Amino acid sequence: MACCFMFGNDTKQTSEGEQGEKAVRIFSYNELRRATHDFSGANKIGEGGFGSVFRGRLRDGTIVAVKVLSATSRQGVREFINELTAISDVMHENLITLVGCCAEGSHRILVYNYLENNSLQHTLLGSGRSNIQFNWRARVKITVGVARGLAFLHEEVRPHIIHRDIKASNILLDKDITPKISDFGLARLLPPNATHVSTRVAGTIGYLAPEYALRGQVTKKSDIYSFGVLILEIVSGRCNYNSRLPYEEQFLLERTWTCYEQGHLEEIIDADIEDDVDVEEACRFLKVGLLCTQDAMKLRPNMINIVRMLTGEKDVNTERITKPSVVGDLGDLRGSSQQRPSDPQSLLMRSFATTDPSTSSDTTTRSSL
């Protein structure tokens, strides 16, 4: 029999601002072992740097996603604590729901509600395309939903939460294609009156904001940069980096900026979208993505205004869009896109700006579930 305990201040926060108690179930290790058929490979639905995710069926028939963190990784233990701290007492339509956890012996396991349609990385961008029809209306629903979830974390939760790893593989889809932000293992709580949190750099190449990659200072604008890259991926249907393309087209953000400057932003729209695409709306989304990825983080809009621009409540065409920066690999620093390294994989930042930022020596990268 599972028992329950309370986290935080014994309150839950919902998108409607309601207050109440939310209990997190404690599962025994044996209960979860049985639910996943001894964590069999047939039930594995994901794998990352700190562990694996399995599909499981509880005794009452509930289907869950069981995230098993590495027992030998100190980072895995830290991720376990981070996720419990960040997500255990928040609820929103566009956030994954934590069902419970297991902290028995060396085992650190998180149990989430199971989402039938996997992640955006798997279904939209990856080779394992599903039967989902990613028409334009579906992409609008996903983009706006993620924006609302992120706005909730940034502005409504107390203390505010910075996710730190917004990317396609961390956006899960339920049976109705409602997006859910997942994987809060790198999340940081933003103390009252604080503008940033200093930490070691940990995230996913291609989504890292330049100031975070260089200085290790996490702000809400770091998440906003990552979300901007995600918008471009959703509209274009391609990953943010593809080494098989011609050099000047390998980074999606660079390609989008070039098309924007040339007045041909519609070229970025996924050619596979059916005839229902609203080209004007799609170009508006791409402009929002460019606003989010501007080199100067102070110029990036906040999530509340991003939601308003995506929904058409705020006119994006009145906003001045300045040049973005691209964080490639963690290697040599490049201060201008005019400089072409002999090895593209050794690139840290392909910046459209002319400044020469300083480097950071305390840097690690991570692959998420």
C-alpha cells in the first residue's frame, strides 16, 4: 500500500491560482519493479544521461512513466531532488504531472503520468515519426501551450522556476496533442528579488543562450532563448542543427535570420504542412522565435508578452528584431558569423554580433531523458 507525504508549504499552485494540498505518493521499489516487469527493455520508452524511463502499469491499472535515475550518479541524485522541489506542488495543463516517487535504499525513481504521443523530438523532428498529423493548427496548439506553461513557471509560481532545459525532447504530447513541459532535473528556483542564479552550465547544445553558456548565469531569458529555438523547430519541422546540410544552412537560427533579412521568411515553413497553413501566422511565429533569440538578453520579451504575440493579442510587427547568436559546440569562441572555423564541430558561438564575449571555464553539458 502506497502512502503519501506533502512537499513545500503544503499547497498546490494551479493555473487558476487555487490553493490546496497536493500529496505525492511514495512507491516501494518492488511495486515499481512489478509495474514495469522488472524494468524490462520492452517497456523502455526513453533514455538519457542520468537514467531511463519505462512504461508501467500500477496495480489499479493506471499507466505511468517511471523515470529511474542512476544509482551511481551524484548528478542523478541532484536531479531527483531538483525535480521533486520544482514540480511536486505545481499544476498546470501544460506541465507534466508528478504522480509519486521512490527513495528506497540507493534507488531514486520518479513516477509521472504517461503521455501517449511521446515527445516532439521523437514524433516531429526524429526518424520515428508517428501517425500524428502535424498540420498547422496542431503546431499552433503545441507552441502556444508550451508558451503558457513556461509563462506559468516564470510568472505565477512562487518562487519563480527557471527550467534550464527547454527543448523538443522535453515537450511531451498527450492523446489530444496537448503539450506538457517535462524533465525538471536541471530546474532552478529563482529567489525573491533575484535577477539570476549562478550555476555550472548544463543544458543541450543548440538551445543554450549565449550569456548562459559563457557566464553560467541563469535567468528567465535563458529559457526564453531556448523556447525561441523550439518555435523555429516547430514551424520548420527540422532540428536546430543538421550537419548534412550545406554549411550556411546547418544552424536553423542562422538560416531563419538570413531569410528574415532577405524578406523570405516563408521559406522556413515546413513544406510537409498541409494546405491549411496560415503563412502570415507562421511568419509571425518565426518572428517571435527571432525576438526570443536576440543576442542581447534584455531585448528578449518576457513570456507573458510572448504568449500575447503568439495569440495575436500583441502586434509582433511593431517590435524591432536584432541579430541573434548561435551556440554550437563547446569549443573555440567566435565573435562574428563572418568568421568560419575550419571545423564546424569545434564551434562555441557563431554570433551575428561584433562583440567578443569572455569565455567561461566551468562548463558541463548534459543529455536529458
